[in-house]
Amino acid sequence: MNRLPSRSDWTAEEDRLGFFGPGSVTWRVHADPSFSVGGLRALLLQALHPVAMDGVAGNSVGFTEEPWPRLIRTATYVDTLTFGTRTEAVRAVARVRGIHRQLGGTEATTGRTYRVDDPDLLLWVHCCEVDSLLSVAPGAPGWRSPTTTPTGTSPSR
């Protein structure tokens, strides 16, 4: 796993603005009401990966016994990474990495032994989220892409 950045890697202003900042597409997508639809789409897409699904089903008691609090914890984590300070985001990542580092299993269908923090597995989960959020946002009422003018028309038209 890569080293997490530390407070000495940024200024106080950079910390306050977080890793993305208020003018970013990331903030716009995550602040849009369509974000919830994109998040649910991401979960469904992630579940298509047998090892990812096994990792959740086999290691997350909250997934089976308390799905809403588990979903809220995940949403809180994503909100912290998106809108939180850099310090808050790094703290949240360290906490989740610490949990994931200890977990793994063997997926019954494929027989694949895995660790929950496997980089390829994490890449799948992340790509599902990004694809889902960026696929859903343009269909939301009032959504403007970064290349759209305030009137809603493309500058090239």
C-alpha cells in the first residue's frame, strides 16, 4: 500500500479546502441529488464482482444485520474524502485501511483466496463508483457539465 500523506505535505489553506475543493467537478457531482442514485448504482455494479461481494458478505456483519447503518457509514466515509479537510480525509482512510488490512477470505465459486485490501479489488470498487457517479449526474435535472455555459448550452453550439 502507498504511504498516506501527512499534515506536513500541505499548507493550512490546502488542508481546509480538502483534496478536491469547492470548484471541483468532484464537489459538484457529490453535492448533486443524483449522487444517491449513482451510489446505489455503484453498489449494484460492485456486487457483480464475486470476490468483492464475498468480501462484503463474509466480513461485514453490518451488511447483513444492519444494512442502513452500514450504508450510512460508507456514505459518511465518501463525504469525508470529498468535502472534509485533508487531515480528516487521511484519518478516515487510515481507519478504513486498518480495518481492511486484517480481512480476507476465499470466494467459494472461484476458490480465489483474497485480501480485502487487494489493490485490484479496490480499483474495481473505485472504478464502479466513479463510472456510476459520472454516468448518473448528466441525466439529473439542471446538471451542467464543466464545459456547459450557465444557460445550459454547450459553448460549441
